[in-house]
Amino acid sequence: MSQDKSREFLHSGNDKDKFKFFFKATLLQQVNELLETIRDQLNNADSVVQELEKSIKPVMRELDELREKIKNMEHIEEIAHDIDNLKKKLAWSWVYEVDQQIEEQTVRLQKLKERIPACQERIDRNTVVIDDLKKELTEKEELVRSLGDKTHEVTNMKKSMEDNIAEVVKLKIELEAEHERGTRTLEKMNGRLKQMQAQLRDFQMQHMQFTQAEASQIEEDMQNIQRDIDYLDSNVTRLREEEKEFSEELSGIQKSISDIAKEIAESDKRILQLKSHMDGLQQRQSNTVTAFGGQKVLKLLQLIESNHGRFKSPPIGPIGAHLQLASESWSVAVDCACGGLLDAFIVSCHKDLQVLRECAGRVYYNNLRIIVYDFTRQRLVIPDGSLPTTEHPTVLSVIQSENHTVLNVLVDQGHAERQVLVRDYEVGKSVAFDHRMRNIKEVYTSDGFRMFSRGSVQTILPPNKRPRPERWCSSPAEKIAELKNEADGIQRTISEKNAQRRKLVNDRSNLEQKIANLKRKREPEERHLMNKKVQLEDAKRATAENNRHAAVDTTELEEDIKEEKNNIEQRELSLQKTNVKLSAALREVNDRRMAFKTFMDSVNEERLHFSSANDELDLVKRKIDAAQQEKTHYEGVMTTKVLPDIKTAEAEYADLQQRRQEYFKKASIICSESDMEALSHVAGSTPEQLSAKINRLKQRFDQESRKIC
């Protein structure tokens, strides 16, 4: 450092200047500048190097690609070389495989040819056996034929002997039957003889015992029996008449009881009707509407009132509540004529019908009849020509209503203008059937009978079983009192009838007891009477029999006995002759059976020989068949298996030889066999394995070739 610099350094005022002075005086600044220059040069060199590297990168890539291609080409050439070697191996492997097949076929052909002598030996041996057996068969057949001839002769002899024995046995059976018949006949004859002898003794004994005193006693007994019969007959007749009278009286009482029971039943039924009428009148007394539908109609009317806004026009009903009768005497007739309409309601349209049906369902009035009718229609005017030509009233003429719609419905729906009302049954028949008046549909009597005719058919229907005339009553209280009085009167009548019935029942019981007592008395008397009559008949028969026996002559009976004895002697003589013949026949049967037994013993021995010969013959035949089958089997084996197999094997051997020459020729063209000796693993590889390797290498070759391209 120079002095100037040193002074400047020393006299500098601050540390920064001192440091700059120090930095400059020690040449550190120069070194720093030099380092910066070097850094710039290095940076420039790096940039140059990078530019050079960038410029040589394509060349390097091409070089790498070329190296890769060279490597692939070397690999491809190696694969191609391997493929060529494998093709050579494949060509010669076919040759070696055919050589192996030829060796195997040679061994197989040798084995097949070795089977020919064995089969032929079996065939020859069976041929010899068959010839020997045929000779033996001829001998056996000759023996069996001779034995068969003997058997035929023996059979004829046996049949002849059996026929002789059967003939003798038949004769013996006939003699036995004749002997048995003779014995039975003799027994019968002896029985008849004994009967005749006993009869003769009985006649003689009866003749000796029968006396005049006994005859008188029998006559007296018969008179006593007759007197008893007369007395018993009078008693039985008297008892029967009394029983008949009581039975007739009992029938009358039973009829009276039955009539009273019917009257009581009718009265009970009438009381029930009256009570029903009174109940209806009481309901009508409380509310007249209930007569036409009961409590349900009240509920329905209340519901209609609460739903009046839903109706186009208020329904009219029940129809009966809007009617009045001109006379209560027609109440039953009108109720029968219009009964179905009186409980009905009338509405003006179908919508009102549905609403009313809904209301009826809500009060459980399910069978309500609803009629749709035009309320604006005026009262119907019925021409005189459409009315019945009679002075009797009609339903329309005896009813009144302030509502013309109700009357119109009765005319349209019920034909009220054509329903005629009459007082009694006879008048009704006259009006309905006799006069044939026009415009009459039906005729109703005041008590409810309905009459009408349709063409030639006349119909009369009885009153309704449950009429409801109380529905038309104008003064229910009076009617109830009247009906109650009537019911009380009927009840008193029923009490009187019950008292009468009880008395009649007691009388019936007494009569039944009397009839039973008479019957108990009559039946023993009748049995006693029958016994007496039987005794009288027996006595009469005994008397007649005694008289007949006393007058019988026994001479004829004695002659019959003598004749029967002669017949018995003749029958005994004939039976002895039959016994002699039967003994001779028995001896003949025994002798012939012994001879037949001896003959059959000899026949059985011959039969055993014949059976043995047949068995031996069958055995020889079976042996011949077995030998023939075995021979045929081996001939078949020779024909169908051995020789064809040999021919097939020889053909296959020739084919293999030809194929070997072809394969050898082709393989020699590809490469010589000496060149193949340098290649290893040829003999151990099959053509299929080599072909598979070649295919795999070809695939790799193609893949590598595509990579290069």
C-alpha cells in the first residue's frame, strides 16, 4: 500500500470507507472482479455446452436406434437360424417317428401272425373231436332207435293189458252194482213184509179190543163236548156284541173329541187374529200412519222431513194414509185389492227415488215400494165405456182422497176402476163368471175372496190369511172394545169346549178299559171253544176209524204177505248167483293186475335203459354242439379277426414304409442325415412338439420384424 493510500485509510471517517479502503488495498477487489469474470466465462461455456448437447441429441437417438435395430436384427437372425434348425429337425423327426411306428407295427404284425397256428390248432382239434362224436352219435342213435321200437311194442302190450283190466273191472263194478241193487231190493221187500205182518197184527188186535161198551162211551163223550161247544159259542157271541157296541160308542167319542179340538184350534186362531187386529188398531189410535208400515214409516217420514231440501218434490206416502173409505164394510175387500200399493210412496223423478231409497235404507226399510209418477198430471177422467157395466161398486168408487196423484196411481198401477166389490161369495161368482161383464179385471167379496177369469179359466182365491181391515177403521177405540168382547166370548167358548173334551176323554178311557176287559174275557173263551171243537173232530175221526177197522177183511192182506215171501225167495236166489259171478270177477281182476304189475316191472327196467341211452345221446349231441360252436368260434376268429387284422397290419406296414421313403426324401432335400447328427435333441422330440416350437418362433420372428419396421 502506498503512503497516500495509507493516509487515506487512516484518515477515513467511517467503517464503510475503511473497509472499502482495506478491500482495495489488499487486492481483494481485484480478485473478486477476476472471479466474476471467470463465473461469466463458465456460464458462457455452460450455455455453449448445452447448445452442443442439444445439437447432438438427435444424432444420439439415431445412434441408439441403430444399435437397437442391430441388436434386433441379430436376434431375428438367431430366431431365423433356430427356425431353420427346427425345420430340419421337424423333417427328420417325421422320418424317425415313422421308423418308430414301423418297428411297433412289425412287432404287432409278428404277434398277429403268431395267432394263426394257435387258432388253426384249435380248429383241427375240434374237427377231430366232432368226427369221433359223430361216430358215437350214430351208434347211440341206433341203440335208441332199437329201444324205441321195443318201447312201442311195450306200449301196445301195456295198452292191451290195461284194456283187459278195465273190461274186467267194469264187469266187477257192474256186478257189484247189481249185487247192491239186489241187496237194497231184498231189504225193501223184507221191510214191506214186516209192515204187512205188523198191520195184520194191528188189525186183529183192534178187532179184538173194540167192543160195544167203548162205542157207547165215545158217543156220550161226543155229546158232552157238543154241549160245551154250544155254551162257549153263546158266551163268545155275547162278548163280541158287547165289545162291538162299546167300540162304536168309542168311535163316536173320539170323533167328538176331534171335532172339539178343531173348534178350539179355530177359536185360538181367531183369538190371535183379533189380538193382531187390536194391536193394529192401537197403533192406528196413536198414529194413523203406522197402519201402513209400522214404526219404520214414522222414522222414514222424519228422515224425509230432515232431508226435504234434497227432494225436487216432497214424496207422497204412504198411499194408504191419504185414503178414506166410504164404508168400513169394504175394508177387507179394499185391503186385499190394493194391499201392495197402500204401503208405497210416490216420487216425481228418478233422482227423488234414489234419495228416498237411501233414506229407507238408513232406517232399515229395505222392501219399500216406490212409484215414480208425474205430480203435475191432472186427475184422470175415466170414460164410461172403460168402467165395468155393473151396479156393484168398484174400489175407486169407495175410496176418497184429497190428492189426485194418489188416485191416479191407484188407477194406473192398481186398476182400481176395474176391481168390482160384492157383498158375498155367490154374488161374486155370478158377477165374475156368469154374466161375462166387460171391463172387469177382478171381483172381491167383502170377506176377501178374489175371483177372476182369464179366457176359459175361472179362478177363485181364498182370503188373505192375515187381513188388516183395522187400517181403515175410523173409530179405533170402539172397534178395539168390540174385538175384545168378541175375544172374551171366544175364550169362554174355548173353556166350555175344553171341559167337554175332558169329560169325553174320561168317557173314552172308561170305554177303552171296558173293551179291554171284554177282550180279556173273550179270548180264553174262544181258545176253549176251539179246543172243544178239535176234541169233537178227533172223537168223530176215531169212531169212523174204529168202524172201518172192524169191517176190514184180512184175507187180501194175508195173500199179499204170501206173495211177498215168494218174491223174497226168488230175489235171494238171484243174489246168490250174482255173488258167484262177483267172486269170479274179483279173482280175474286180481290175476290180471298181478300180471300187469310183473309186466310193468320189466317195462320199467327197459325204460331205465332207454332213458339212460337217451341221456347219453343228448350228452353226445351237446358235446358235438359244443365242439362245433368252439370250432365255429375259432374259424370266425380266424376269418373275422386274425386274418383281417394281419391284412390291415400289413397294409399299414406298407403304408408306413412308403411314408418313410417320402419323409426321408423330403428330409434329405432339406439337409443330410449326417448334418442332423450335429443337432441335438432330435430323436427325443415329436413332430408336434417341434411344430409348436416353430410356430412360437415364427410368432416371435414376426413380432421382432414388426419392431424393426
